[in-house]
Amino acid sequence: MKHFQRFIKGTDLVLYSIAGAVLIGLVLITLCDVILRNFGHPITGSMEIIQYGGAIVFAFAVPFATTLGAQIIVDIVTEKLRPGAQRVMSIITRIVGVLLFLFVSYNFYLYGLDVRRTGELSASFKIPYYPIVFAMAFSFLFQALTVLLDLINTLRGAETGAEGEGK
């Protein structure tokens, strides 16, 4: 179990690091595009790069944010429940989360196959869409595995997320 946990958390960290590097690149491209645009020489296809990069940043940052417990938790209803009922609600929401992200990952995978089959390319650079779509499918698969790991920890009674790290 520790190997599975280490593997998931390590992969989440790698995806998060990639998201950070891509975000830095997007900031630099935007900065250069704004400066060059003032001199009448905008970067051709910068919007295309920013759109692809934005998709990668979003998708790759989500699993590590879940590992950290950085998501917003609205517990107006659940805080009024007894601890046992809160635990049941926590388990149910995690099961739904695993199923949801598996569904999202699977559909991105199917969409990637479809885009690869049709040969769709970006407008400016003629870059195929499907590697980005497959990367997002991979990331959401790891989001599902991260929520599964959280579910397993909840079933074991361990505290999860950022609050449980220091205890």
C-alpha cells in the first residue's frame, strides 16, 4: 500500500511540476507577445500556445491540489451531522469523485482517439490536438487514483489532506 501511495503522490508531484513549468512558459510568452505587439510584431500563434498550455496547467495541477487538500469544502450540511454520518458522507463523496474522474478520463481518452483518427490540427502551427487530449486523460486518471487513495485513507480512519499532514 505504501508503494501505491508513494507512486500516486510522486506522479502527482511530477504533474504539478510540469504544470508550474508550463505556467512559467505561458507567462513569458504572454510578456513577450505584449512587448512585441507594441512594436508591431506580435508572436504568431501565441493564443494557440496559451490555450494548449492553459489546458495542461489546469489538468496537471488538479491531482496535486487534491493531495494537498487545497479544494474548497462546503460543509454547511455535513458539519451538523454526527461524526459517524460525516464519515459516511465523506466516503460516499469520495466514491462519487473516483467514478466522476474515471468517467472524465475515459471520455478524454475516447475524444483523443477520435481527434487522432480525424487528424485535427491547430490553426497556426498545425499541431495535432490529440497529445494534449491524451495528456488530460492521463492527468484525470491520476486525479481518480488520488481520490481513491484519499478514500482508502478515509476507510482506514486516517486523516487526509493538508490538515492531516502534521498530525
